[in-house]
Amino acid sequence: MKQEDTTIITARCFHEEPASCSHPCPFFFDVRTFLLRAKDGKWDLAYKLYRNATVFPAIVSELCEAPCRAECQRGAAGQDAAVSDHGGKVFFVGDDPVDVRAVEAAAVRFAKNRKPEIYRIPPREQRVAIIGAGLAGLSLALNLSQKAYPVTVFERGGQALTTWAGHPKYEYFLEEISLQFSEVKTEFVYGCEISGLDDPALTGFSYVYDATMNTDTDAVSAIANSVEISKAVETWLQTGKWPGGEPRTSAGGAEGPARPEKHYVDHGGEQRKPIVVPADPAKGYTKEEASLEALRCMKCDCRACMDACEMLGRYSKRPQKIAIEAAADTRSSPPFSSCTLTRETYSCNLCGYCKTVCPVDVDLEKLFFMARQGRAETGKHPKAFHDFWLRDLEWHRTEGAYFSSSAGSADARYVFFPGCKLGARSPSQIKNAAAFLKERYGAGVILDCCGAPAYWAGEDKLFKSQIESLREKWEASKKPVFVFACAYCMRLFGEFLPEIEKISLYEILDENGLSSGRDGSFSVFDPCMARGFPEMERAVRKLAASGGAILTELPDRNHCCGFGGHMRAANRELFDTIVERRISADETSYLVYCANCAWTFALAGKANAHILDLVFGTDGAAESGKSLQQQRDNAIRAKAALMELYDGKTFEPAARPWDALRLEIPASLAAGMSLRLILEDDVKEAIYEAEHAGAVFALPGGAPDGGELRQCCLAREVVTIWAQYIKRGDDAYDYAITDAWSHRMRFSDTVD
């Protein structure tokens, strides 16, 4: 993956770009950062930033007409005011804009150290002559002198700024000039009028610039123009080429680097803050007053994605930086341990919510998916984050899969695709839905996985293999319409199998006049991917309301419940934070229509009901329980129910030698095993293999009842599963489990 492949995704992001108030400023000054420093009373830092931008800060703070205030978004905030249109965005006009110039003047007064910085640069050989000691010439001279060029300023008057001699602040201006030139070596030749570029006084200079008050440029713009001209002069002296054409030898405007697009940020809910009026206007702001005025700055930086997404907010990393690191992480040269974006990459839910709130449609989900895909291709992906779910996918596409093309009709229009998790939650829901579709439409059924676990892992080869398998089943069914119970399945089919026509189960139920048989009050929790299917969202609400249910809308819809992307394994703390925020959004029971949302909320103790519970009168929450093993057992029951419905046959899963083991597992441990992604079947297999191979540890101290406490492990490709247990009596199949855990370490009996 090349860097340009990732950076193009974030190219339009304007996070940390200068705010709108910087755009009209001749210096393109970073007003936002300056005011942040002033707010905190960091006057030396604020002054340094201001000085580096404006060259002569004391002069600029006196003469600047403050064009920044016209673009201050504080002036566009407030509630009870008229409407103003800024570049297509509508804002409420309210407060006075921030008095930036007054705060700048305060920084000049209150900075303890105004001494110019010393630049340790080797002296240059090319000499530069500047004609005129006005503000333009002085700005150019100072900028070049700071770069160690020998500069001579020729002025026909007796001192600098002769045209400003009548200004009330003239002596103050001269003091400022003297201060700013105090750490550089610049030669001033006063009382010398240059007759032209062939004047003998200019002999021996590598470059001559005529800076005698272009009258079309105001004083502040003249200083700013010379900053840009100094950069162009330095380029010419070093390369012999003037940026953009022939070198300039006389004063005039200079085009600086292209500025980014100006943006306005949504400040919904911002409270009004009246402008700070100085107690003594003649003296200006006190330190406290200046800091309070700086506090009125709204910072005007887009953080929409970081404010909306817990993961992006936690890492608070600039999207452009994420793009660079994502590309770097997929290169073959650095070792895995040097990858910088690992935790963040795999903490993304891949829900796409960030793009929906971004004002310029930056798609960070796509970026993180590309990062996962690229790392999987180069073998740098942490397989343990996805190991359980990839094994679960393999089970659902093999042992757990079932396919019946139709119910006795060769022209069946529909085929039901419930997904792999609905049956794992509630076998009766799949059976009831399939029975309805079979009776009403002669619909077939495909019990399988959409491939989401492989997609989330970035395992492109495996994902495409699953997609092709589903395409073959669709074609074998004579290309029917797929009926989906899961929005994420619909999303993946829409993106990777666009030729397949699709509809949600809930739309069909609603079209057929089915209604909820249960009333009650619920808050509707829309799954993240339902945002792309408004018809599904509407159908769910109609089905629930038809039975008398009272529905409440959550303030933020289509947030991921935390399940997506396998982020729980990558960042458990963040997962817990996300789940807690989702379940605390409303005290009412949630109405869900995603099996993963239902499972996640049930584990966290949040009361919820699936829409199919309401329609078919089932209790999916009771069926699903709270263990992963119960989900696997339910998936087997779901397959059995469908086989009986369509084929009239009884399903018997393949027997394994450890199936006969009986385990007693405390409820608290069973819950912990589910959180650690350990099945009861895994523990059975570990004990069976260890006991038969004699690879068992006898732990010192034994069991609390005096019996022998044993320990064994089961090493899989990526993770190793451990179990501690007590053998009960002489029965080789009866065990009490005291603990179970897993880790990513591997053991070897060989040493290199």
C-alpha cells in the first residue's frame, strides 16, 4: 500500500488547519494558537508566536486594522439573532468578535522576554542591497539578516521610517526597530540617495531590491509582503531561480504559498460571551482582561469525528497523520514491533459513523480497513485479535451452514439470509421467520455467514472466498431476492455482491401486515449499518408501533454498539467505555434489530428486546443466555430447526471425542470465559487431549478439598487456551473447572 493511497482519503480534512480568522490576515497568522496561549497567561509564548509571524510585533499591533475580526466565528455564534450565510453554512449572528488586536498588544506589553532569538547560521557570501528603510525594506532586511546574509540598507533620509516622523508612536516604532535588529548584523547607510540600479554604490551586491512605499500597499501588508519576498530572494540566491518567474528588483506584492480552503465549524450549543471591555481603554487590557478576552475564542477547529467517535477521541490523532502511519505500517522493512498504529487500527469498529459527521466526508473507516488489509497482506497483523472470530466464521460456513434453494417452487422469488448471529441468539426467531417466508412466498433459506469476521480482520483472500461461495448459492437458487435480518450483511452484500437484489425481513413483515403482539415502552437502538437502509429503520418502527409499543428516539442514532471490528479483543477498556455510553444513553429498554447489539447489551445488563421478539412473541434474551457456548449451541439448534422445516430431517452434528465430557463451571467463570472468547468446547478439548496424552500439570497445594488440582493447555495456531480443573471421582468424563484463560505465548520443546 502506497502512502498516496491513504493520504488521498484524508486530503480534505482541515483539522488543525488555521481557522477562518487567519485567512484575511496578511501574515496568515495562527490566531487560534496565539489566543490559546494568551488564555492561559503564557505571554512569552504568545509573544514569540506573534513576533515570528509579524516581524515587528509592537508596530503591527498598533497599525493593524484587524481584518481577522470580520472572520471571527464568535461573531457568528449565539442563539437569538439573525441568520448569516458563510460559504453555504448557516450560523446565528450574536456576540462581538474577539478583539484579537487588543490581546496582541497585551502580549507585547506583558511578555517578560522580548529579546529576539539568535539564529546560529554560518555567514552567507551573497550580499544584498535594499533601497529604502521603510517598513517594507526593514522587514525584508531583517528577514534576510536573520538568515545570515550580509545586508546593506540605503536610505536617503537621516534615519529609518522618515515618512512616519509625525506619527504619535514614531519614537516607539524606532525603539521596536532597534530591538528587532539588535541580534543581527545589518548595515544602514543613511543620507544616501541611490540614482538607479547602475549606481556605483550598488557594486558588488549579488541582489538589489528597491523598497521605496509602494503607496498601494498599507503598512502592515508591506511588512507581510516582504516576509514572502525574503523567501523568494533566498531561493533565487541559492538556486538562481525566482519562484514563479523573473526576479523582482522593486517593491510590490508577493504571492506566498497557496492557502488552504477556508472552513467554518458548527458551534451548535455555544453559549454567548460578551466582549471584555478594558477598565482603562487608554492603557488597554490588563493581564486578566486579556486572558478573559482570549477565552472567548471558540478555537474553531473541526473535531467532529473525534467528538463523535470514542476511539478517535481517545487517540486524538490528526487524520492526516493516521494516513501516513497506516501506509508506513504496511511496508515490509520495519519489524512488527515498530508498527505505530497497531492498537488504533484494530480499535476501530469499522462502522463508518465518522464519515457521517465529517463536514467534508473523510472516510476513516476506509482508511483503517485498508490498514488492516495491508498489514494482513504483509503478515504484520496481530492474528490473536481475530482468531476466535475467524474460527467462528469457519464453523458457521461449514458445520453450521445450511442451504435450501426453495420450498418446492422452482420460481421462488425470495431466499432468507438470517446471518450467523440471529440463530445463535434465538433459534425460534429464525424458525418463525423462515416458516413465514416459506409459507407466504415459498422462500428458500441460506444459513451462513456474510464474511464479516474476515472482512474485519483484513483477511482479503478468506473474505473473497466466502463472498464467492455466497454468489454460487445465489446462482444455484436461480438468483432470488435475498431477505436479510442483519443490516451489516446487507451492507457487505451491497458493496461486494451488488448484483444481488436485497430487502430486509422487517420490510416484508410490514408489507404483509404483521404487527407486534407486545406493547411497552422502548428506545429504538438503530445499528450502525442501518443508516444506509432507511426503509429498514422505518419498517422496524411501524412493526413495533402497530402493537401499541411506545417508542422513543435516542439523541444519536446509528452508533456502533461496540461489537463491530472485533475491537473488544484489541482494546477491552475502550470497548467497555463504548458499551457503557450506549447503554446509558436512555434508561428505557432498547428495541434492537441486530443480534450483535442484543448480545452486547445483554452481557452488560441492559434490558432489550429484538423486534422479532415482539412480532413472533418469543423471548430471544432467555434463549441466548450470556455465554458464547450457548450461542454455539443455539446455532446448532437453529440449523436443526431449518432442516426439519425444509427437509423434514433431524440434524445430528458430527460427534467429537470430547463431547462426552461433563464440566461444572461456576456462573462467574462462565461469564469470564465469554469475555475472554473461550468456549466450553475449547476447555473440553483441552482437557481431553491433555488427559489422553498425559500432558497434565499437577499444581502444588492441590484443590481446596484436598483433591488434586490439575492444569492443561491447548495450543492453537495463534492462542493457547489454559484450564485448571479437578477430576471428580473415578469418572474420566466428569470435571469441575476452577479457572480458564488464554494468551498469545507459544511453547516449544526445541531451542534454536
